[in-house]
Amino acid sequence: MKITGLSTLQAVSRPANERIEARKSNVQAPADSFQASEAAKNFNTARRAAAATPDLRENRIADIAARIQAGTYSVSAYDIASRLVDARV
């Protein structure tokens, strides 16, 4: 029995040989590109704006921390219970 045509090794190595030859001849491969959707652009703009905005509660937190440290901070039990009930609704 006689088999003619390309051998398996030749058929497999042909694409690799073509890539090697393309590299040798300095052929530029097409550049990758990326196009973000409008929603992704809007999200990124909002994320950057939020990151650049200072936390407005920093002053309040610092005030409460100082009062706790001084032992002068107190909260009404009614206020705590009321907010817990409201949160469960």
C-alpha cells in the first residue's frame, strides 16, 4: 500500500513554519483593539467621580469618635429600638 500527499508531520508543521517565516519577514500582525460600550464608559466616569469625592461623613465620624473617647457620647435607647424596628419592615 502506498500513501501519497503530505505526511502528517508536514501537515502539522506547515502553520508553524508559516508563522516563523512571517516573523522573519517582519510582517506586522494586525493590532488588537478594544471598544468599550457607552454604558461601560458612563460607569467608569461615575466610578472615577465617586473615588475623587471626599467622604462627607469623615467629620461626623471624627466627632463621634472623639465623644466616645471622652465618654460623652450617648444615644437614646428609644432611637436605637426605633431604627431597628424600621430596618426590619
